[in-house]
Amino acid sequence: MRFPPYLKKGDRLKVIAPCGALKELTAFERGLDIWRLRGYELDLAPQYSEKYGYLAGEDETRRKALADAWREPDYRAILCARGGYGSTRLLERWQWGESQPKWLIGFSDVTGLLWSLAKNGISGLHGAVLTTIADEPLWSQERLFSYLETGFLAPLKGKGWGNGYATGTLLPANLTVATHLLGTSHQPCLNGVILALEDVAEAPYRLDRMLTQWRMLGAFQGIAGIALGRFSRCEGTNGSWTVEEMLSDRLGDLGIPIVSELPFGHDGVNAALPTGIKANLDENKGLLSFN
């Protein structure tokens, strides 16, 4: 895995909207202010505020914005405006090429781009987008900047499911987006990974359907461990399983270390998680730590 160079104050960064259209600008502008106050110069892609149905512009327009940001050597990182839907549409006929790696930062639907980069051996950062970073607590904001600027990453505490320990390559993802990449040319190798999963607004039976697809494909074979973040607004109807019960049913028999209730995902703290970093999962202590 190749890691882009660390950032430093004064670096130029490019802002793109590769997925859904911006619904309003207040949160987005607050996010821009946070990065600027940190000392970075931000250039906005011309299409960042476009709308094409539920997308931030037509596919070719968004694909061009991504290509320009990736290939322009003056930009040291790419900041995603928001998630939503649309990143996988950009991956049709897409090649990253031989450009100098740079940080791509986002989560949720941005999983499509992060996984495609990982398939090509390049690390990205699963972390707050511009419309959510202002809602992060200060420690989480500082965690994101600390990693991008120094490489330091503090461990995260969750709830261990038993007594086990795993070491592997961290691969964070939104479960829905990752499921739809399985078997495609943009799916990274899953052997030896610690899979970090989160999701939002999916009923337990729909998440069950996705995890069952992973099982039927044999996609969990070779995975070292699973780190579970927040599954927000994933409540079941009366009489159904809770999301916690469903996750226990679908993952509990895999025989690999699992830690849940980690502070990343939607609707709450979204601690930054780099793709491709070496990570340790300690079920006994409920810890996700990093080498």
C-alpha cells in the first residue's frame, strides 16, 4: 500500500462533489472554514453545487472533477463535499493512472472511491466530509488532522465480543456501498483485512440480506477480524430483531475477533480510519489500535 505524503499548512487542496448533490450550503461552508482555519488553501471544483437529479452533476462532469483533482500535481488532497449516492457511477471506465498519490477524504458513499484506490494499492482516509466535519467533537477533528499531518492515530475503544486478537490491514467501508462492489473490478483483496463497517437508515432485514450475500460469496473467508461502528437509524419494526441482534446472528459464528460500538459512522462521532494501515483488534479489551 502506498501512502500519500503528509499534509502541511499552506498546502492546496481540491474540493469536489463526487456523489450526491448538496442539499444546503451552511454545513458545507462551515466545513470549508475548518480546513481554512487549519491553514490550508482550498480550491472548489466548478461543479460542486450542481444538481442532476439526486447527483452533483452528470457523471462525466463529476468524473472530470475527480480526474482534474487527482492529476493536478499542485493539489495534495481531495476533500469530498458529502456522500449520498453516485461514487460507483464514476468507476465505470475509470483508471487512477500513474499520478502521485494524494489523500482522498470522505466516508459513506465515498467508500466506492476509497475501495477503488485500495484495489490499486493507494491509501485514503475514511473520515468526515465537508458537510459533517463541523459537527465532529474537537478530539475527532484533531484526530483527523493529526493523522494527515503526522501519521499518529490513537486507538479506539468499543465492545469486544469475546477473547481473541487479530492483526491485519484496515479496510473501512459503508456496508451498503461495499456490498455492491463485491465481485467487481474495484473490490480490494479481502484476505487478511480487518473490515470496519458502518451504515445508516437500513432496516435490520436489509442489512441481514447484505451480510448473507457476503456469506454466500465466501467474502468473509480470509478476513482477519471485523470492527463495527455505528449503525444509525437502523431500527427494526415491532417484533423484529434489533440491529445488534441481527449482527450477532450473521457475524457471531464466523470464528474471528469482532469489536462493536466503535465511534465511527453516521449521526455521531466519525473517527478517522485510514485504508491500508496495519491495525490490531483486541476482543478482550474492545480495542482497535494501529501500528
